[in-house]
Amino acid sequence: MEQEPESLHNNLRNSLTSQGISTVEQFFGLDESEIKKHILSLEVKILPSDFTFFLFEYRLAMSSLAHTGYFENFKPFITVVLANEPTSNEEMLELVYEGFSAPRNGPSAWINSSASDLMMYTSSYNVCQFRSVLELQRKGVMYPDVPGLVEHFIWQHHIAPMLLLQHHESFVNQRFEEGITDPSEPVMSNWIGTLVEHCSTWLKKETPTHHHSRTWRAWPSDLKHSDGARKLHYAITSRFCRDILVPVVLNNNESDSQQADLCLVKQVSEVFIAQPTQSYAIGFTMCGTFMRLWQFDRSGAIGSESFNIIGTKENLSKFLALILLFLMSSKQVLGFDPTIIDIDGQAPINTRRTQKIQLQTQPNPQELVIDCPLYRESGICGRGTTCWQAHLSGDESEKFVIKDSWQPLEQREEGSILRDVTEKNVPHVVRYHHHETVHVASQIVDIESHLRGGINFKSGEEIRPTDASDDLQEQESKGFINRVHRRLVLKDVGQPIWTVDSPIHLLEALEGCIKGHQALLKAGYLHRDISINNLMIDNQTTDPDRKYFLIDLDGAVAYPIVNEEDRDPRYGTKVFVSFNLLLKDKPRDFVDDLESFFWVLMWICVNHPANQSKNSWMSGWKECGPMTLGSIKSGTIMNLHSRLFEFTDHYQQSQPIVDCVIEFANVMRSPDVREKDSARLYGEILDIFQKAQGKPVEGQ
């Protein structure tokens, strides 16, 4: 009889008790390096194959928190792991979800972050230093003092404020007469809480058949006051803290308004990660008794004129009207995408509910049921790319990837490129199924006219970071960029290349992806963004042309390059961009993408598996300026041997990997590397990978 597999709880518990760790006190009494090692070891054990996509981001969050040394979030998890009571796999996975989904009490998870369409950063950042993150997102323009924004939000409900407030006149009079003598943060939090409670009680009485779960909540943040006490996050939420509907920042003084705005940016960026079905987010800041309403989207943010909520009775009435609407608004009005719906017909708040998307395919529409999230892009400004795994309604035999993103209006659609590539049957490139521009009520969903409703936001003053570095000043913002919501459906589902299980499989995967890049070039396109998250593996397929493949042709351009803008050296994921482009030496060509494959190989060898990773010289690359990083990369390729000791044991002990890295570097540092034609250069590099695997070299 086949033995039943060990439960996840027992597996995790035994991995600690076998090391002599049987209590929570023992675990957290260890040295920091030992705690980190054990957490990373547990993290690797969490992911059985059938949960790969669902838990992908939470493992990344666990790994990131462990590397930062912020262990507070792990206490509930370790407590359950070491408990004697048996815990089911489902309960363990729920614990991971609850403990490591945003908002968190610690630094944000390691997630790909777009600073702009011209320079993307593979970003692992500490949100305690959020001002620097905002600088990395210089395209994120914030416009405060937009006239009529509060009224615009209220009138979306087609309800006159006087009608909305007619039952609350005595309450407003009472609160106005009482006034606010102490506008400190804790007092204001309690004061707002009583308003929310009043409105919630009234709504339950007026509509007893409706479910009213929205409330005012506060919880500890990662930020600290000057006295060392933790600041609090505030929000109007639905049921759980993670289900944030309206994020809020409270500050003691009106003079702290810009700091409050930046703190709200940080909260909203976490909301966008936790709730990827949001097209935009509504929030507000309260500095003393001065309130400002904000709307955030993938082009930045617009803010209302600041007003003293207790300054006049009319202002207090306006604030109470906002609270009422926050509690009773449809989720669409609060920013949730109405085209992604629960199976029961309601737009979702969290992504664990069963959801569907209807596609306007020809000749007949199709319905895709979402299985799980695959990828969420952090930050506010930018493409906001979100991917889900899905299947056709009534047919689970074939899996698809849904990719939603916010593209500049004038940018060529990735779907058009992929449709052409798929029709040409290009191997080792993800295959196309369908693409469309998202419509709601027969209107194109863009930011300027649809999300912002055509309001004249540019009359307000722009807020920009004031202490940007020289490298960031080089990336001057273009100001407001109108973006449109696009949806792409792909046929191939895979995992990032860094999840390979052995050095030989890494070599095989890179060989396949390089072949895909060459085939794409022959089909007339240059990829321009080779990175660890754009090279995929599919262990389920038996088709050798589909086992390893490229994704994300957002930045692909026609090749040979004719348009000089397509040579822009700033496009790509900075950590993997060639030193030539970082130093702005020669114009962009296919050679630069091939060098990016080299940096992908190096990055994986240095950083994976995570529990063997050392504090390497690559760890600071994300914060380096282009010129500095270009010089570091040039020096690395010219003097590679000193860097081989940075590899994890997993790869350092693999002679085929070491030999491949050395020979690959030799090719890329050759003085005539940019003179070689594509057939010759691809041939030389593929020969290296085939030789390292012990395969017959195809060119011989």
C-alpha cells in the first residue's frame, strides 16, 4: 500500500525539532543568522507543486522579510509550526496567506517594481525609506488642490449631498458645537471612529437586509515616531485589515501635509499589491483637522483642496457625506475593476474568491475562470502588470495566463506583436490566445477620461521629490501619461527560470530561451527586457519548443531597429541591462540582450537557492545609478574569476555551470563581439551551453 505523504505541519515541525528546537522561545533566542537560515529552510518546504502559483508571492514575502532581519511577522507562524496540535494543510496555507499578504507590519515583499516604462527596477526595498522609493518612481506625478474633486466623488452616486445628510442634521450640529480641542493623531482616530460608527448604525437601520461589514480600523505600521513608538495605519476596511477600501493617514499638524501625502503613497502601493483587481484607489489624509481626498491610479494621483473639517458646519457635513459614501459605495466607485467579477456576480475584494473574466472573442465570447494570481507589480505609477492563471468555464483541461496592464495610449499593443509571432510559429516564445482593450459601459477604460472623469486636475500644483540623485535626475519625468487598460490572454503557463531544480536544468532552460530570442529576432522583433522573471519553464509540457520560453514582449521593437527611440538605452530591467547600455557607449542591438542572459545566469548562481545566498556584491545593484552599475558590470566581465566565489554552493560545486559562466564571459568581453553577425554570435553562445550539458554541439 502506498504510504500517505507527511502533512505540511508535521514536515515543518520536524525540520525544527530535529535541530533541537521545540519552543517558540528557543527559536527566537537563536542568533539572527540562525533564525534566518531556519526561516528560509521552512519557506522552501512550503511549496508543493500544486500550490506553486497560489503561494508564489507569499514565499517571496517570507524570503524578503527573513533577509531584512524583521522576524516579528514570523511569530504566529512559528507558534503554529511548533504546536503539538495537528494542523491541516489548508490551515497552514491559510496561515501563510494571512501572515504574509499586504498590509504587513514589516518591509514590503520582494516584488518586481516598475519605476517607469524606460527604466524598470527589480526592486527589493525597505518601505521605512519610502521617500527614496518615491524618487525611483519619478513619473508618479501627484496633483493636489484639484478644484471640485470632493464634489466630483460625491456626485458619482447621483445623490445630492443635502438628501444624503437630511437624517444627520442634529448629529452634525452636535459635533460642530463640540468642536475639536485636541487634533492629535489618537484623538482624531477615535473621533473619526465615532463618525463611522454613527453612519454604520444608521445604514444598518435603514437597510437591514444589506450586509454591512465596513468599519474603521487601525493597526501597527513599520514606521516609527520620533520617540520610537510605532505609527499606526488607518483605513476603512471590509472584514479583514487586508481588505482595505479607503486607506487613511493621520498627522498631528497641518504643516506635515507633504509627509502625510508620501505616507499615503506608501499605503496605496501596498493596497495595489494586496488587491490587484483595483483600477484606482481612494484615500485621504488628515493633518490636524485639515482633510485632503486623494485618488491614485497608474498615472499618479490627484488630490482635493485641503479643508478644515470642523472649520464650518458645511465642511463637517461634507466630511460626513464622504464617510457615508465610503461605507455604502459600490466597490466599482471605490476603484475595483467591474470586469473581474465573483462567480455570484459581485466584484471581488480579495483574490481568493472564485472570479471570472468575460472576453470579447470572435465569433463567440469566452469566459475565463481565475485559478490563482501569478504576478503582481508593485508601485503606483507604471504598467501595474497583474497576471492570473485561468481556465475556460466548463473546461479545466487547458490553462491560460491573463495579463492585465496599463499601457501608454500611444504604445503598440503587446497582443498585436504576440499574435504575429504565434502565427509565425516562433518556438520558445509564449503563445497568443486573445487581446483586447478593456471597456466598461461601452467606454474605453483609460485614466484621463474614464477613471478621472475628465476633471481638470492639471490646474493643481505638481508634487515631485526634491532631493533626487544625479542618476534619477537623468530620468526626467514626462509628467502625466494617459494610460489605457489592456488585457492579454496567453496559452503557456510556467514558472520563472530561477525556480529550476538543478544546475543542468538551468543550462538547458537558458539554452531554450536563447534559442527563442534568436527565433524572435529572425521573426523581426528584439525583446529588450531579458530578466529572471521574463524567462520561463514549463515542466508539464512534452513539447521541446514550449518547455522553455520568453514572455513579456511589452518592450519588444521591430528589428532591424529603424526608429532611434527604440534604441533608448534606459529600457530594460536595470540589474540585467548590459554595461554598454548603462554606460551609453554604443547604440542598442541584439548583443545587449545576449549580455542580459549572462547577467541572468550570474544572478541565479549568486542568489539561488535563497537559503544559500550570501551577502554578495550584487545585492546593492538595484540602488546603483546607471553609470556606476555599468562600470561595476564592465569590471566584473573583465575580471570574472574573483566573483565565482560568490556563487551559492548549489552552483559553485557544479563544474559545468562554472565553465559555462567563464566561457560566456569570454565571448561577451571579446573586443569584436559587436562586430559579429547574429548567426555567428548566437552559435558561439549556444555551443557553450550545449557543451556544458554534454550535448553534441549543433554547429559541428
